[in-house]
Amino acid sequence: MRVRNITTCALGLAAALSVVTSVSAAQSSDTTRLRRPADQRISISKGEVERPVIRVDTVYVTRYDTVRVDNTIVRVDTVTVTQTVQVFAPKVRALTYGLYAGLTNPIDNVDVIYRNSWHLGGRVGWEPQNRLLGLRLDGGYTQLNREDGFTAQQVGTDTPRILHIGLDAKANVINIGGFSTYAVAGLNGYRFKNVSTVSDLDAATPPDDPCDFMNGDDDSCFQFAQDRWINKFGWNFGAGADFAFGSTALFVETRFMALQSNDERTWTMPISLGFRIR
């Protein structure tokens, strides 16, 4: 009986030691509850409550940038292409036509019976721009004004009128851009009425040319104006200048025109301003 009690006590003591040992081992294995960081101070003061410790975890993020290198080599060849552009010179026609008007000045000894008058006319020509010579057909009308002091028998009572048509040669002298100068000369056909023309004064006896009246000197002899149309020939020469604008040109021109009658010439000098078109 006594041995049995001792055995029971021994077993109970062993069981108790075993439980105590298990609890101690469990407590010792939970180190997170007992350990504190090394840099954490334990502040314990009398009557104060320990403040909670805020734990700051530093997170390091590693960033990787992916850089793609394209090893493709692009080759650009510069190719110069020369394109031939055809340049066409403007086609300028040689055929021209135009109109003109201006003043007519009687000159030489006929200016004693007529004063400044006027005229108008037109022309058609073959005038190549880059050639020296050209031709033109010219026609016009001139009306003369009488001087005072002459009788109706001498100078007539109706308006003195002259018609002319002429074939002229035109020579280009200077041609710079749109500016050019030229000279003209040619033959004229005249038809006139009520015009006193100059007559030859000679010493023939009897005179071979009519000298109907004189103006007071020895070298101005005239034929009476006749109230009918009379046809005569003559000639002219002169010069002018062109100012071209594209196919149109303005021109100013002076000519000396001689109406041949009675072995003498009745001179007029028309100054014209006009235009022509190609």
C-alpha cells in the first residue's frame, strides 16, 4: 500500500513537470513578444503609461527602364533631277495697223498763206520687230487754215482740203526693250481742193508755169485755188519713236511732205501722235 502511493505520487509529479516544461518551451519559442529592437529605448517611469511604438518600414523599389536600340540604318540618296523647261518667245506678228492725228504746219514759202492746221489718218504695215526694214501703207486727211489778207480769188472760198495715200519704207534705227526709233521715206499720191499751191518762178518768156499771184517778194509765186479736185504726186520723209506695251505701241512722228505741182513743192510738216497694234 505504501509502495503504491509512492508510485502514484511519482507519476503525478512527473506529469506536472512535463506540463511546466511544455509551457516554458512555448513561451521561450515566441521571441517576437519578448525582443525589442536594439535602437528602441524602453522608457519606464513611475505613473506613466508606455506609448505605442510606431514602426516605419522603408520599402525600396527598384525600377528598370527598358531601352530598345533599333540598329536599322536608313540610307537616303539625294537625286537631282533637272527638268528641261521649254521657253517659247512670244509670237509677235509683223502685220500692224494703227491710227494717228495731230497738227499740220505749212512750211517754206507756203506759210505766208496758210497757218497751223490739223490732220488725221491711219496706216497698215508689215514691220518685223527684229528686222531693219519694213513697209507700210499710209493714208490721211488734212484741213488747212487760211491766213488773213488774201482775196477769195487767190485762196478760194471753200475749206482747203488735202487727201493723201502713200507707200513708205520704215527703217528701225534703235531698238531697246519697248523703246525704238525709226526713219521713214516714201512716195505719196495727193488729191486736193481749194488749195493754193506754190508755182515755179522763172525768167522764161513767156513763163512756162502759171504765176497767178505773189505775196510781195520775188521768190514766192502761187497758183489760184481751184474749186475742183486735182490729183498730183509727191514724196515724204521723216522720223519717229515707238513706246511698246505688249502688242500695242504708242508713237510720235514728224514728217516733211511735199506736194509737187508746177515744178515746185508745197511743203507741210505734220506732227502725229498715234497708236499701232500687232
